[in-house]
Amino acid sequence: MPTSDGSLPVLATAEDGTRYRDLNGNGRMDPYEDPRLGPEERTEDLLGRLSLAEAAGLLFHTVIETGPGGALLEGPGQIAKSGTEQVVLGKHLSHFNVHGLESAEAAATWSNRLQQLAERTPHGVPVTISTDPRHGATQNAGASWETGFFSLWPEPLGLGAIGDEELVERWADTVRREYAAVGIRAGLHPVADLATEPRWARQRECLGQDAAWVSRAVRRALRGLAGDGSGPAVASTIKHFPGAGPQKDGEDAHFPYGRDQVYPGGRFAEHLAPFEAAVAEGTDAIMPYYGRPLGLSIDGEDIEEVGFGFNRQVLTGLLRERLGYDGVIVSDWELVNDNHVGEQVLPARAWGVEHLSPAERMARILEAGADQFGGEECTELLLDLVAEGTVSEERVRESARRLLRVKFRLGLFDDPYVDEQAAPAAVGREADRRAGHAAQATSVVVLHDDGGRLAALAAGAGERRIYVEGLHAEAAARLGTVVERPEDADLALLRIGAPFQPRDDLFLEAWFHQGDLAFTPGLAHRLARIRAHCPLVLDVDLDRAAVLTDIAPVTDTLTGTFGVSDLAWVDALTGTIPPRGRLPIEMPRSMQAVRDAPEDVPGGTADPLYPRGHGLTAD
């Protein structure tokens, strides 16, 4: 496919008429350039041609940033450690995790320029551009990106609230089409973790807490990303093996205080189940989490208490040998080196092996069975390890082989380019936006409607006077005339976020909602004062579980949402799109119940206020 200027500088024709890309510029069609051959044969041919430095470059998957208007960024960015030419031409990297994107056209332009740059490498190995999720409304530089020119859907927890496997596949297929249109060919998702620990900061990325449902949904998500062959596939990365949900005390393993994963309820097998399903379905890659398991035994063998990315018993013994997985294992980001951004630092997540040097950590990751170093670009460390005999060249090429197979399966060697001018119309299409909007409204969970307010809202706005907080003007206008004070209103409608305890010491920490799940005592008092003047409809954006015990009694209608826009919420309230969501995770009755519950047990808190599956629907 040509770029906007119509150029494909390496396109050539073989003597038999076969069109191919002369990636090494030698004037003939080598087997790895032959589009008629299969990925295995082409991989083996190219692998024998690559220098050690080229092969080593494949084993690194680092962050990349874009310049204005789709320009390649030269020099370090806010997070990227090096300029684009330095990592592509100097270090031979060809896997990049892209962060901010300006627009669809700029993203496509940048992607094509990056692929053109890659043609200047000795064998023209094309770039694989990856991304964290982009189709929800949550921005977190460590986990997801809000991208307004794509269609917006509920967060995966919202898909879990709907519980429709076909919808999960449609969502993933939409993700595939929109990614591919701008040159993104690998998703660092879906998440197969079970949201069993109510305090964990990454619940919104999960599909729920029930292993059977999550296993089915993960398989459908993988099918959607793979596509049916009629369009480009997007490679999948299932994470975070073998299940990141049971974080000790709910703290996240990005940070030193959250390094431990525990299984007090003995439910490791349930957390593993969705990953077994993903392996059976054929996931392209698997990412282990940062956490180190405490007190874990598998098949009678005690597991070493080191991070999963360093753990040979888990990556080789369990994943490779027992589950039979031979795809790519990519470590989570920055297990080797500390990350310094501005005045902040995020220590290398080398939990259990903090005492090792960066080079020793790298050797340990390879020995464990991983293929690729996420968030790293220190190719010199790997080359030194080979030179000194600590890591064999064959071990490097073993992982390079797995990584090349995926590139060939994606068709990147034959045509990595996208149509820059067509990209804006190919993403965020009206039909996809409508589908995402409908899914958001459908996912709304009505926790209670004691005052029958939803029926009244369905009757229309009329002369209703409303007091609103957290609701933008366009959505509010569909419900009535906005007044400034509850005293003057016929109805109050408020949208708030789930509670958390802000932290901002370590880099990325501010993005993660962590700590206790109880609202401050003043909120219930303030809601009661509003309700004294008029009925109250309250929505809580549940990016993780919340203790709603104190605030539920002072509302007439209470809803829970998972990344739902104001307009979609209004459509649900009015019945324009009936809310059919049921809780994919339980809402605990108290923080004490949370603290007493085993982190690995789905629905493990005593006497939850709202159990999983709760939701008032018209069905």
C-alpha cells in the first residue's frame, strides 16, 4: 500500500513476475522476501542472515513517542529514552509501544515514516507498533490511553457487566480495524486477570471476577483481534500471567510496596484458567506480571518467591512445558533498569532479585524463558552477556525466531504501510461510535431504584427542574432545566468517581487509584442535605470496587458505571437504551470485610452489600 506521496521505494518484481519488497537491496528476491512462502520458512531464512546485533534488537520492546503532525521524534521525549533514528538504525529495535497520538492522519503518517526509516536497516525488518488499550475513557500513562478519534466503548469491566460474548468479539474486531488503519499492529491486551481483590487499582481493565466468564470472553477477544482474514490482523498480548489479581492488600506491583501476590484461599487454578483458554485459542504473546508469589505451590513444587518475569518455574515449567505454549513471552515494562522521569523515579520491578545488577537481571529473564524485554532498549547489555559467554547466541536467536514469526504472520514484511488520507474516515466511524455508545448505556448497573425515579425519567423532561453535579450541559439539558440550587430543583442528578487515596511520590503512582474503598464521612452527609430538598439520583464510576454502604441509603436511585459517557448514562436513565448491566465484581459492605477477605477468592468478602450479578433490569 503506498504512502501519501505514493512511494514504495523497495517494491520490485522478480523474474517470474512476483511482486516483492527488496528489503536488503540486493536486487533479487531472497526467501524471506518471497510473499509466496510461509512464515516458518521465511523466518528461518532471515534468521540465518541477521547479525547478532540485529537479532538482539528484536528482543527489546520500548516506549516511543510521536512528533507533531506525525513527525518522527528525534532526541528523548517525556518518557522515551532515545530518539527514533537511534533506536531503529543504531540499536536495531523494531518493536515499539506508542504513547500519545495526535490524530488519525498524524498517527498513520508517523507509522509510515517509521516504516520507511526501518527500510534503511540492513535487512529492512519492519516495525511492529503496539499499544495499551485505547477504546475506553480512562487515561493512565502506565496502562491505557484515551483516544478520542477512535470509537469509545465501556471499560472491559463494563463488557463484563453486559456479559455478552458476541459483543466482546465485536468490540475486539472494532479495535482491530481501528488500530490497523493507523498502523498499530499489536495490542498489549486483552487482560485475563480476575478482579478478586477489591482494592486493586487495575480492576477496570479486567473482564470480571468469574473465571469461567473471563475465559470465554478472552477467547472471543482474541478472535476479534485476529480477524477473519478479510483484513489485517492485530497481534494479541494476553496479560498478566499467571493472573495479577490477587495482590497482597490490594497494592499494585508497579510499586515496591505492591510486589507480593498471595493465594490464602488456594485459588491459583482459577486465576490460571483464562490463560489456559488463551493458549488454547492461540494468543500471539503472553506478558507475565511484576508480582512475586508468596507461599505458592504448583503440583507439589514450592515456587521461588521472585517476580514472575524472573521465574523459570512459572514461565518455562508451567507456561512452556505444562501448557505447551511456544509463542512470544514479553516481560512487563522495566524489569532491568530504574526509570527516571523528571524529578521522579520508578524502581526496576525486579521483585525478589533487587540485589542483582541490570545485566544479571537480564540474564535471569532469559533463563526464565522470556523472549523480550518490555520497556528496555539497553541492547549493549545483552551483547556484552553474549560476548562474555553468559548468554549464548543461539538463545538470542531462539527468541528472535518467535518474534519474527509474528511479524511474518502479520504480513508486515510484504506491506507495513497504511493509507494516511483514508485513516480519518476508517476510525471512529458512525456505526462503531453508535455501537460503543449503546454498549456503554447497556452496561449501566442499576443498584437500586427505591423511589421509582427511572420510570419518571423515562416519561420525558417536561418542565422538570434539575440540579446536577458531574454532568455536562448537553446531557443535562435532555433531562430538564438546570437550576443552581437543590432547593429549587425537582430532581438532583450527580456523577462521582469511586473513592481512592491519592499518591504521587513514585513515577506513574498518581495515575493508579489505590488505597481504601470507603468514601469520606462528609459525602453521605452532603448527599443527605441535597436529598432533603429533592429526590437524588447518584452514579458512581466504578473503576474499582467501592464501599457504598453509607451513601446508598441517602439516594433514591443508585447506579454503577464502568467508563460510561454522560450522554450514554442519560440514555440508560431514560430507557432510550435500557440499562441491563449486572455487577461483574461484588461491592463489599465494609473496609473491614475487605481487609478480612482472601485476595485470591472471587466474591470473597463477607455479606457483600451488592454481590456479583446484582442489577435491576427490565428483563
